[in-house]
Amino acid sequence: MRHLLSAADLGHDEAVMVMDTASQFGSIADRTVKKLPTLRGRTVVNLFYEDSTRTRISFELAAKRLSADVINFAAKGSSVAKGESLKDTALTLEAMGADAVVIRHGSSGAPHRLAHAGWISGSVINAGDGTHEHPTQALLDAYTMRKALCGGKGDLAGLRVAIVGDILHSRVARSNVLLLRTLGADVTLVAPPTLLPHGVQAWPCRTSMHLDDVLGEVDAIMMLRVQSERMQDSYFPTAHEYSQRYGLDASRLARLADRAIVLHPGPMNRGMEISAVVADSGRAVMVDQVTNGVIVRMAVLYLLLGARGPRDVRPDADMPVSA
Amino acid sequence: MAALVLRGVRPYGEAPVDLVVAEGQIVEHAQAGRGYGEVIDADGLIALPGLVDLHAHLREPGKEDAETVLTGSQAAALGGFTAVHAMANTDPVADTAGVVEQVWRLGQRAGLVDVRPVGAVTVGLAGRQLAELGAMAASAASVRVFSDDGQCVFDPLVMRRALEYVRAFDGVIAQHAQEPRLTEGAQMNESVLSGQLGLTGWPAVAEESIIARDVLLAGHTGSRLHVCHVSTAGSVEVIRWAKARGIDVTAEVTPHHLVLTDELVRGYDPLFKVNPPLRSAEDVQALRQGLADGTIDAVATDHAPHAKEAKDCEWSAAAFGMIGLETALSVVIETMVFPGLLDWHGVGDRMSASPARIGRVHGQGQGLDVGAGANVCIVDPQARWEADPALMASKSQNTPYAGRSLPGKVVHVLHAGRPTVLDGRLA
């Protein structure tokens, strides 16, 4: 595998391998010296067109723990703010010898374009593009579920997962549906009809418009951030009504199965999609998600870059194949 | 002026004749080999009346890096056209007599096709105040087609007034049917795929609801309406219904909506970003059927050249549009003629007679009978060619057909009796 653009890029065995690799890195994270020499001399660029401190530092830490050189290229305060095109930025990074570009972009498909337009030869990792995908988030979510519910091994066969909230605008939901299905889990999307994408019936999952109907039959429930501004566009009448119908509060938490866990990709809107009581409860695994995010991203970087030699050894070994 | 003889040509694919042209007119259908004059070999090739495009963006004034009236005219001539309507969304907007006359004069100077400027319906395409439609109609450019293309004339009262007002000079409003609120931020056809790709959908209903409103307005006011670039099966149904009611509505379809589908968006290549967006295979079939049965009156290219940087970027940053003048006839041959949906008379109607009638273009769309204006497109329908953007006359290269094998090569073109294209090259 050369790029990670979509959760659909990962087959069952590859996804399990990423998690197994992450698991090995997890044991290193417990050591005093957390660094491995694996990617010494390699350069990873974090190219972030949107503010996302948590994702950026997660990737940064992952690359540094593998001894890669890390460059943070934030759109704000760079030439991008003055209107440089993605292409010119890509050519610049290529000329500087980036082995991997981790890209966060507001435009769906921008990582795909970066990988396939012939601008760069390094690996591209999608760190969230528009309302499209966020595959490493799905990997860390799957890893977190596997560790908490499946003994930390194998896939997620038979696991029942609900994803609740603004599915329409969520790249996390898209990647999770694809990856969880690949790993054998049964996914139910829960949202008001206005926040379900057109054509969602064709997705490999079920949908429900009623959170209360699914609470008793899930092993994991993932609450998505819902921006209260969505009510300006008539997606729902008020934040209060949204919270009443689709928010996870203490009474709904009590109706979950005993072993069920609560996930949230962050940042949370406490009081909106999730109450503070739930967020702070023992069922919530958000802190584990952050911890697991680093080792899962180490695994992705390792599998994309570690298996290949440094770029200057085989400069044209495998140019991007256009789709 | 000496007579020209198109030797051995088959008008609309019928028996070969010598088509004799003099003084800008077709003067004789002589027995093949017997016509007298300067001979242009057209043995076995098909003669169609010169093609008329109701909808092209020639970008001048304002975006001369993408196209000029001259390069657009060259592309048009090579595509078999003898008349082209130049859309009003230039910079400055063609919303005054001064701008439309300028574009018209540039067309005259290029001298390859009749360049027919389209006037804006509203000042600055802003949709609020009517532009000086009468002044544009009375200008040297004799504007008859008015359109805010690129923008929908959304305000129903402004649309009603425009439909009524242009009746004074036999004009027509060509509507870009796009409900603006339903298409805020829209990037591609709303479909299962748009949901998967995370691209904001452009739902079919946003087109169909405006067309439904407009045909009712046209019926109520007794005015003439033309619908630009129809792209959905539902739009075809609405127009079919309106025509059955006797409403004076005409419609066009682009070549790309006859052949390409939204599946092409999967790779996020902005070459396939166009407005209205590429639709489903079912829509494509309905559009072909509508064009075949006459519900859709004309093929119009919506030739939309863009400079390289406007497409060499991520999807959402890219401009909408694709060039089409040099490939239109080939696409119609592939999608309509070869499957038996249109014969050559049908092609002549949908690409010449009907658009000329809708645009009130004098001297065009008159067919190939003796006495008609000598606007002739000679095509070799069997020849196949590979679309190569680098070889196109258009100043821009944003064709969706690069590398694709297309049938039908335009060999010769006469414009007002004068050869503009000979042996596939500008004369």
C-alpha cells in the first residue's frame, strides 16, 4: 500500500495488521524511552489546511516516536494564506524531499488529488478531507473497540456499533462505516433524517431516526460532534430539541448494556450531543482514543514508509497510478 | 465570386450529388460529377446544414487567457459550426448594447462563424433589475436570446417581467434553471455517490422545480421560454408535459450530458466538474430519448473554456465547465446516430434548424435545398479520431474526452459560401 486515502483502501487482513502493529507499538509506549529508529532520515510533512491541533500533534508524535523528521506546514501563516495553490505547495514539498504528506484539507478529495495528480511521489495520508473521510480516526476507533471489547485481538466480527449525530457532514462516520464493516461489525447510523446523507440506504449499514430504539442493542456508541450552527440551516429546530432527541445523557447511558462503551472523536460539545456526566463516566473511552491514536498512526506510517526504502534510493520506483 | 462544387456529397446521407454554391447560396443540386465550378472533393461524405450553437462561452471580454472570440470561432468552425451564441457572463457582463456590439464586431472580424451575442437578462447577472434588453435587441448585434446563464433568474417576478418584455422584439429568455437555495455549495449530482464522496449534492429537483415554475409562467403570460442545458429525466418530463399543454417552450441538451455520467466524479478530477453536473445513466437515457422525440429541441455545447489553473487543483476550488465545440457533432453521432435515435435529417434539425429558429438567426438553419444560405458542414461519419486537447483550436484544454476515440470527423465547412475548414483544417 502506498497511500491511505480512504478506509476502503484497507482490506480485512490489512486493517487487522495495522491494529496488530499498533498493538506492538503500544507496548513501547509504556517504556521510559519511547522512540524507535525505524524511520530515521525520513521526512514526514503535516500539511494542515484546517485547524486541528489534536490530529496534528497525534501525527507529529507518531512520526517522532519512529525517529522521522517532522515538518508542520500550517495553512495559516504560510504562503497558502496568500493564495498558493495546492499544486504549488505540493511541488514545493516534493522538491524538499517529503517521504510522506499527512494532509488535512477542507475540500473533499484533496488528498486523492494530491496522491494522483502526479505532483508528488511520496505517500499521502488523509488526515481528514472535507466531509469525505478520516481513515486514521476510524482505525483508532476500531482499535479502541477491539481492545475494550474483543480482547485486543483479531477483528470486530459481530460487534454492534451505533454512530449518532451529524452523519451528513461527518468524515469520521464515513470512514467508520467502511472500516467497521470490513472488520465484521454491524453499524447503525442514528440521526434526524436531515442529517443522513442522500442515498445512505446504499451504505453497508443500517439507519435509525430514533436513538432510544438502538440503545439496548449496541456494544459501542459513538457520539459525533454536532455544531449548533446547523440549526441556522434548518437541519434541526433548536440545539435543545436536538439534545433531547439525540443527545446521550445519564438516563440513556443507563439503558446501555453493562459492557458497552461510549466513544467520541472530539472535540465534544458537552451538553449538546453528550452530557458532562456521560463524558466523565467510566464508560467513556475518549482518553483511550487519544492514546490509541498515536500508536495507530505510528502503525500507518510504519506500514506505508517502513516497508519502502528511502525515496532517494528509488526515485521513480512507483509513481502514482491514476484512478 | 466563382462557384464552388462540393463533389459527390450526400445531403443528409442521401444519394450523392454535386452541391453547387455561388453568391453565398446553394444554387444547384447537380448530378454527381457534373457540377461546374471550383471543386472541393467530398465524395461519399455527408452534408449537413452548418451547425448552430445556442450556448457557448467565448470569454471575451475579460477572460482572454481562457478563450477569445477568435479562438472560439476557430474551434466552432472546426467543429462544423457556422453560427455560435456567445454567452453574456463576460467581464464586463454583456448587459449593454456597447458590450454586445463589441462581441459581435469581434465575431465579424474573426469571420469564421456568425457570432451571436447573448444579452444578460439582468444588470450584472444579479437577478434584480432588467438590463436594457430593448437596446441590445436594437443594436448592431440584434440580440434575440437573453440569458443570465451561470446564474438562474430566480426571482419569479423578475422572470415574469423578462418573459413578457422581450415579446416586443421577438426575444426569448434562456433560463439557467438552478434553484439557488437548494444548490448552495453544490459540487456534483446528488446521488449515492455524492454522499460517499462527501461532495455537496446538486439535486435534480433544483433544476426541475425552476423549469416547472417557468413553463407555468410562460404559459400564463403567453411568452416564449428556452431552457438551457437540461440535465435530468424529470426535466424532460416537465418539458414534455408543458409542450403537450401548448406552452411555447424549447430546450437544449449538451453533448456531455448525452454521454457522461456522475461516476466520472469518483476520481475527483475537476475536468468532470460542470454545471449542471453530470447525472446518472438513467438521466442520460432520458435525455437521449427526449432529444430523439423532439421534447428537447436542440443540442447546445455549453462550451466553457477555463485556463489551466482553474482545473489543476482540488475539486471544490475548480471552476465548473468543459469545452465542447470541437467534439459536439462526434458525441451526437456516437450517442444518437449510431444507436438509431436520430437520422441525419434529425441531426440537421437538432443542431442547425431548431437552434437557428430558437435564436432567430437569419441566414442559418435553412437546410440544404436550392436557395438556402450556403452554410454547410461536411462530415465523414466513419472516420474515428482521438480527442487530443493539445491539438484543439480552443485556447483552453479542459475537454473531458482526452484520449477517447470519437466517431465522425468534420472535413469541410462552408460559412456564407466561403470555406472556413478544408480537409479538417482551418481554410
